[in-house]
Amino acid sequence: MRLSLLIFAIVLAPALHASDYVADSACASCHEAKYASYQGVGMAQSMRRPRADVLIEDFRNARFFHKASRSWFEMVWKDGRLLFRRWQIDGGGRRINEIEQQVDWVVGSGHRSRVYLYRTPSGGLFQLPVAWYSQERAWGMAPGYDRADHDGLTRSVRRECLFCHDAYPDVAADTHWSPQRFPAAMPEGTGCQRCHGPGAKHVDAAAAGEAYAAVRAAIINPARLPPALRDAVCFQCHLQPAVAMIGPRRFERGDFSFRPGEALSDYMLHVDIDEPGRPREQRFEINHHAYRLRQSLCYIKGGITCSTCHDPHQPLKKDPRLANIVATCLGCHKRHTASNDCVRCHMPSRRAQDVVHVVMTDHKIQRRPPANLTAPLAEHESTIDRVEFLDRATAPEGTLGAVYKAVAILRATPLDPDAADFLSKHLDATPSIVPRLDLIAAQLQQRRFAAALASIGAIGVTDPRVRSWRGTALMGTGSTAEGIADLRAATEADPEVPEFQLNYGEALHRTGHDPEALPPLTRAIDLRPNLVAALLLRAEVFAALGREADAVADRRRALAIDPKK
């Protein structure tokens, strides 16, 4: 079945219209107290530029050694800039593989932890390998980095990761397979309109002096929504069953397209997993607030929800609802001790298995929670036995549901041949191009080039990414001239994607066209200076051209970014 370009255009429609939104400061003109108190809430502090007034870290003790990767790390606040540094020590005691990178974004409120991002000229965002842990008041390896083979400076931050830390960045297209490009200027934190919806009509109605009912109808108040839609406002970010496998957005939805007032299942399909030796009721991750709450009888029976105990406009220490939580409990339960601390016994603090330096409240309300919940944990990599939808009643049924699950599996484990084979046989369940792109990407990573060409032939070359993929597949099947032509065309259609430049340069180098390979490889490095593969390939090209000093410089630069290479 050949898809039309119309379907592809619908998939890549913009996620938002800037004219529908206002600056959050506009809300303060009528809601001054709420706006002011919200600035102290973690959600408002979830992503910030590094400035002296927002930094809480201890820079007097900001150097540490990571034994597994044999690397020293340091964070420095200097001349109004936050700098990351990493180096190793050779046998003679000299520093080697040394690198410094300016931090562009601080992610996390700092109530428990913070991580740090930097932006490349192509618009890509990447995470640095260190974190600040507020409870320990110490620096350490960021979650997932406490291992010898960690990602270093090359872990890409995707839109679906940033969704819950930022408001609405001005991204032109934001489906899963759109290039991961972010503007230099973005909002700081999650603003009012993430929970209340686009505010332009509301502000305009208020400014025009329209009737109170009309002003009120022009904005979403989550408290007035039916329970499922009210909870969806919180669950859009605070419901994450498993960090090891993120559920896919609906194929027709963009990453930033959720709007308050709609069903969460119309936007994305959460999946849950089974891990060997770890029953679901024992799994506890840092973003398990809603996942664990939903397992509580107090929630299941309709007694409480997020806003029962939390006022989202108030910092935790000043939240009157949280301070009065005992009264909430006594609305259904009789007091059985003299203590007023229901939470300490029935929602105890627990160490998160995915962020092992953090202890936080377990939101599963239990009569008798297990003991020793804050004991130290080592990082572990999840092994997934089974994948299923979290909410089966709202998930697609039959073959379409299985296609969504196969997509979730391939995005987490692209080398899974069974998921790719299943997807290739059942794409007729949906007209969307998105799972077809997932299949092609997996086939290329599995080096099944002929199969990838067949999959591309079924949809046609619809955009520069597909053209680049076809060029790679053609090169893999020996059709060199046609492959190089496609790879070159992709760079011409979108010259700002470093991977397109890398693939084109590699094809030219592998076919002996080294002088022609230098410009695209250099362009790839200019766009993404941390692209180690491009540096190593350009070193090979320099060596082939007799420019050994330049080759050595590129190899050293690659090692500074990733000493494992």
C-alpha cells in the first residue's frame, strides 16, 4: 500500500499555534497571588537557564572521581557561566582526554536532584553525565551513568523527554521522527498553560471586558473537569509506568500536542512492563507518583486524587492541603493511634530504583508497607519480560494495539527482530506513516538493507530522512551510485541535520572519494561538535590525504568527548 503525501503532511502538522498562547506573565495581571506562589513550585523550576539566583549547588566540593569510567568530573560556576569539565589521568600522572563544556540548561527543580544540558549549533540538546543530589548535598553520576560504558556527553534529549520539564517550545513539527531540533530561546519551567490550556482567548476576553461567564469559559479550570479529565492534567507528566520503555504517542499526535480537557488516552498509550524477579507492586521509580497512587484503594474507590492533597499553585512547604492531610484521611478512616502522621506510616519514604541517590514519598497508600525501603541501591538495567497497556479499556484492540506495542518495543530495543517482523506483517492495521518509519529505522539498525528498501518502496520517498535512509540501504545492498545520490539529496533538502552530512561523507569516504568527503564531514562536526563518528571518519579521511597532524587532532578530540573510542 502506497501512502499519499497528504497523510504525511497531516502527521507533521505543527503541535501548537503561537497565537493561541500568551506569556505566563500575562496571567499575573489578574491572578497575582497564584502566579507568585506558583513560582516556588517545582513545576515552575523544572527547567532554567543557569543563573546565580537559581543555583543551589555546592561548588566548593564539585570535583569527584568516577571509578568505573576512570574519569574525574567537575562543575564550576565562573564569570556568570556554569561549566562542566571531565578528564582522565595517564600513567605519568598527566591529564588526558580533557574537555570543558558550557551548560545551557539546568533541568530539575533541585528539590531532589538536577541534571544539566547543553545545545549544539544544529539545535540538538544533550545531557551531561553528572547530577546534583540535594538530599545528599553531593555531586554524582547522573541516573544511568554509573557504569564504565556510560553515554558521556552524547546522550540526546528528545522532545518526549523534555515535554514534562518545559512549557511549549517553538518547534515547527514534533512527531517522533521529526528532527530533534530546539530553538535557542525556550520557556523556563512548566507554565500556567500546561495545566489550563492556551490562554490567548481568555486574556483577550478579560481585556475586552466581556461577561464573566465568557471569560471563564475561555480557559480550562482542571477542578471543574470530570474526574478522568481532571486527573489527565496531572497524569500527562506524573504518570510514567516504566522509564525503561515509554509508551508511544498516538500516531497522529505530536509530542507537545496534549491539551488540558482531553482524555490522556487520546494523546498517548502508556505501557507497563514485567521485570524478572521484581513484581510490579515492588517497582518504584522517581516518576511513580501517579502510577503508585492508582494502585491504592483510596484512589480506586474514588476517595482521593492528586489535588486532594496538593494545591498545584503552592510550594510543598506552604501547601495548606498537604498540611491538613490528616483531616483528609480521617474523612474515611478512624484515628487508630495518637499520631497525626498518617503519611509516615502509610506512604513512607522510599529509595527510587532508577535514581538511586533519591528518597521520596511512595504514593501507594498501604496498610502495612514493607520495611527497609531506604536502603542503598545500586543502579541496574531493566530486563523486560512482558509489555502491556497500562489502561487496556482505552487502548486500541486487536492488531492495531499489537502494532503500537511493537513500536514501543522497537523504540526501546531497536535490534529486536521479532518486533520488527511483526510490524512488517501488520502495518495494514493503520494508514499512518509513523510505524512504517519505526520499521525502516529498525531494519537499518539490524542491517536488513533489502527489507528496508522494500519498506521504503511501500511508502515512497516522502521527506529528507526517508531519502537518507534509502541511501544507506542502497549502499548496504551494493547500489553505490544510487545510494550516494540519495544521501547527497538528503543533505541538500535539509542541510542542518548533522546525521545526513555524516552519512553522505561516510559514503564518499568508503568509495574512495576522500576530498569530496571532507566538506560534509566538517559540516556534520560544525553542526554537532560531539558527533564522535564524524570526527573519527574525518580523521581517516585526513590520514588518507596525508594530513596526519589533522588526523591526530580529530582522534584526540574524539577521545576527549568519548574516551571509550
